[in-house]
Amino acid sequence: MNIKNKIQRYVRVLKITKKPTKEEFFASSKVTGLGLLLIGAVGFVIFFIAYLSGIFN
């Protein structure tokens, strides 16, 4: 695949994309934030269990 074709594909994709509305942006932000909190909580629980079991002592 040559560079010209690749650039044309990128331009085509950029032409069909749109800026999200405020509602879409806030919904995406909420889902992302909740995912980060969930992953952090799971990591903390795993660390806490390992700490209590004496792995880090």
C-alpha cells in the first residue's frame, strides 16, 4: 500500500466523522470515569488482599 492511498483513506474517514454533542461527550466521559474507578477499585482490592495475606511483608 502506498502513501497516497493511505492518506486518501484517512481523509475519507475524517470526512464522515462528526463532533460529538454535549450529551454524547458527557455520556462518554461518565462511562470512562466509571471504568477508571472500577479498575482502580479492583486493583486496590487485589493489593489489599495481598497485603493482608503477607505477600508484601
